[in-house]
Amino acid sequence: MKQIQSISYPIYFDSIATHLNQFIADGKYSRFFILTDEHTSKHCLEYITSKVDPDKYDLLEISAGEESKTIDFCIGIWKMLIDFDADRNSLLINLGGGVVTDLGGFAASTYKRGIDFIHIPTTLLSQVDASIGGKTGIDIDNLKNIIGTFTQPKAVFIEHTFLQTLPARQIKSGLAEMLKHGLIADVAYWEKLKVSNLELPSTELVYESILIKNKVVMADPTERGLRKILNFGHTIGHALESYSLDNDKNPLTHGEAIAAGMICEAWLSHQKAGLSAEALQEITDTFLSIYGKYDVKESCHPMLRGIMKKDKKNQGGKINCSLLTKIGETQIDNICTDDELCDSLKYYASLAYEPA
Ligand code: NAD
């Protein structure tokens, strides 16, 4: 069985069939609960329930999408746990994408001052990113992850088979975080990933992406220093994601927003951190070719800056970015001015892009 040790818990690969039951038995839980959203109930739940004791669990379901990552849904989960008489020796299994793992992790870390939880991530994005490292959270007024905890799961089970039912757009969303892992810490991985099968990244590529993220979070579990490198693309990306959630009928996925954010922050990296013009071009071309271009009107810039000012990564009212010095190396705590951030958005807006 392939396994990686994380901060305080194991990450198991393709071993639900052989290991989930034993894990639950070893924990001597009074009862366990499986949290799904409407899509993972349909596509992933049976894979789990067919392998565990039907008398030992209850099901909790939320609607799918970022709109569910709110305090209201969290209260809904707490109330369901209360209704099911969940005690402090209960286990919550979060079966879903980053919304389910972030929200379920937050609900579990606060219910009765904290119950155990495990993640079974079912999207590419949650496998390579959201389930690893212990960040839990909810949004308020579409301000991303503004409330949350650092609480580590008891285990993470990565199962490549879940990606079979994932829509192509969601595969691409996860791919953005994989590409980011190469950009911030491993140029060889970036090179390999760019030319691989981007329609369904292999188990091996998923594994390597998790290795990169895990190494970073192990070194800095609560984001005091090194872990900030993971925020490359996320200052502008999160602002675009929040803006899109508020304004678009079909909002950007997390990965689409981060991809646009990475182009802007690569431009900032070129201006402020020594990233070469060639590397900026390579990053821009790669993300444009996979994600196309989001229409960011100049009239939206003040609103985007307003969102960035509320970003939880800021310090003393200053907007704090993680920028690339070259592909594979990142510099943290680079303060960016309003003008610089706007200019990076203008760079993005100026890019020529012809949809295929
Ligand atoms: P998501 O959870 O909304 O899932 C995307 C869609 O895929 C949903 O409609 C979901 O129902 C569906 N889905 C999930 N698994 C499926 C499957 N196997 N087959 C078919 N459909 C399936 O989104 P996401 O992209 O997984 O996660 C995004 C969230 O993760 C954001 O809220 C982001 O802030 C968060 N995040 C957290 C961290 C962290 O460190 N905690 C890191 C990165 C992102």
C-alpha cells in the first residue's frame, strides 16, 4: 500500500477497499457520519458504503458548490450531528471536493470542541490540495475562507477512481493547483506536467503533487513562513473567485480563478522578484492555452482591490503576495501596492487570446 506521512496523519493511496474498515475499527468510534454533497452522493458514496458496516453510520448531505461553504450550511451539519446524537467519540468522513472537506473539517473541528474527521477527497483539486495540510474553513459574503481553523484530519484516503466521474472542467480546476506546485517548488515537475495527459493526470502525477504540498505543510503547518509559497496566484485569484461568485451566472471554478491569478502574479514576479521575461511568457502561454481568458473589465478593478484588502494573508493593511523568483522558486511576503496590482490586471486584460 502506498502511503505518505503528513503532519500527524497518514495519506493512503488507493487503499479504501483494504484499509478504511480497519482504520474505523482501530479508532473505536461510537458512530461515524459520512458527509457528501449531491454529486458525491450519486457518484462516490456507494463505493464507501459497500465496504463499511451499514449499522454504524448515518448520512449527511449538502448541496454542491461554493455557495454551501457558509455558516448556514455549517449550522445545518452541526444540527444534523445533534439530531443523530453524535457524541465526542464520533468520526466524520468528508466525502467530496474542497467544499465538503473545508466545510466538514470546520464543522467537525468545532462540534463539541472537536471530533475526529477524515477526508476522502473526490475532486482532483481536493486530492492534490484542499485535503492536505489541515486548513478548514467557510466563506462569509463570498470572502473566501475568512473563518476557519488549522485542524489536521486523522487520515486522508486518495482514490484515483473517483476522478473517472469528475467533469472535465473540474479536472482542469485541480490541474491549476498541480501546475502551481511545479511553479513554486519543482521545475522538473512543472516541465513534466505541461506535456502530460492533462485530460486525466495519472496516479503518479497526483502522487507527486501531493508530495510537494505535503513537504511544504510539514515544514510549516500553520503558515508562519514557508507555507506561504502555496499562496502564489491566490491573492488575485481569490479576489477574482469572490468577484465571479457574486457577479457571474456560471462562476469561475477555484482553479480557473487561480490560473488567472497566477498569470497576474507572474507579471508581478517579473516586475518585483526577478522572474525572467521568458518565464513570464511561458507561464502566461501555458495557462491561457488551458484556461482561456476571463473578462476582467477595468471598471471592476476597484472592487477587486477592495476584496484583496480583506484578504486574510494581509498584514498591517498591506497586500502581501508570494512571488516567483524563477520557475521552481518562490519569495514570500512581497508587499504589492494598489497600482502594481492594477497593472498586473491590466497586463492580463491586454493578452491576446483567440478561443480554439
Ligand atoms: P467542489 O467541492 O465544489 O467540487 C466541484 C464539483 O465537483 C462539485 O459540483 C462537486 O459536487 C463535484 N464532484 C466532486 N467529486 C465528484 C466526482 N468524483 N464526480 C463527479 N462530481 C464530483 O470544488 P473543489 O474544486 O473540489 O474545491 C474548491 C474548494 O476548495 C474551494 O472552496 C477552495 O477554497 C477550497 N480549497 C481549500 C484548500 C485548503 O487547503 N483547505 C486548498 C485549495 C482549495
